Amino acid sequence: MKYYLLSVMQPVGEPPAPDLLAEIGKNLDALNQDLREAGAWVFAGGLHGPESSTVLQPRDGDVLVTDGPYAEGKEMLGGISLIQAPDLDAALEWGRRLALATTLPIEVRPFVGEAGER
């Protein structure tokens, strides 16, 4: 089995309405249960907004610490799922299901040395 990162790309701004958020949560719980039953689940979790981030950058032999996101954008990393899958096609199927559960774009990326290079 190879490891894949499924990144949830969330728009910056207002969160979804509470009723939609509850439905998404229910869908995610069901998907995570399916991942566990299939032996594919490793870890999953949501992230606080980019305003909660701290950036550490090497500078002249030291490390500069700044508040806020590393890069500004219209989308942010809103959550991740780390899964095991036999191949990219299987990982893409889990990513498809995650996109439907969250109603958001999902980026699927293999770990270096785990799933081969493209």
C-alpha cells in the first residue's frame, strides 16, 4: 500500500451555513468510517483558518517568525486526509468521494518514493 495526501481546498471567507456544515460533517463521518473499514484510513482532520498560522523562514542563519499565512490566496488548505491505497486510481476514487462529501475541490498527491514519480 502507498500513502496519499488528500488536501481539501477551502475558499477563504465565510464558513458554510450551519445546516450545510452539519450535513458535510455527517458525510465526512460516513466516509471516514468507510476508509477505516477498507483499511485505507491513516489520519484526517480539519484546520483552523490561515489567520491562525505562524510562518518560520530561515534567514541569514536564523529563523524569522511571522504571523499569518505564507501566501495569500482565494483558497486555503482547509483539511487533510492521509490514506493508504494500492495505486493512484484507488486514491483518486477516495478523493472523488471526499470531494462529494465536502462539496470542495480535493488535491490528491502521492508521497515521494511511495507511489512512483509521474
